[in-house]
Amino acid sequence: MSDIKTKVQGLDPNVRARDVHGLARNTGNVYEALVIITKRSRQLAIELKHELHQKLEEFAVSSDAIEEVSENKEQIEISKFYERLPNPVVIASEEYINGELYSRYNKKQEDDL
């Protein structure tokens, strides 16, 4: 996961318009390209969420008193870092455009069609 975080550091977090025909160049179908990007973005979202929860669990305090809410600067910095990361869809789109994603059909699905 650290590889993804270092790779996206220079990535522009803003959404940009994309050439639809350029996306469909590899698959021949716009919808297939969007499905590939969507599946990868879901994987990224789950991985990033899991990693964030693991890091924040280190700061979890099991206390019954609601009044005892303490702010930890390190915890705040970790949260801000993950908030500044680009959206998983932006990351997946860049990976797809750069040819870093691999997709294939299952043989069973091809036979069913």
C-alpha cells in the first residue's frame, strides 16, 4: 500500500475531462474501460480505508467517559494526509491511462454469452 501512496503524491487530485475514445482504445468499448476503472477504484478505496483504520486504531483509547476526548496531533496529521490523497477514481483512471492495469475475462463468462 505504501507504493500507492508514494506513487500518487505528485498526482493532481482534481478531476479532469478525459477523451472517451482514448479510454476505449485498449478495450474497444467505453463501458468495459469504465468497468475496469470502477473495479480498481473500489479496490483502492477498500485498501486505503483499511490502512487508515489500522493506523488510527493505535490511538484508540477504551474509555467509558465521554468527556475524555483528547486530540493527538499525530492522529490529526495522519487523517489530513489521507484526506489530501486523490480520490480512488482519479488514481484508477491514471493507472488505466498509463497502462498499469491488467484485465481479463473469465472463460466461464465468455462461454455464457
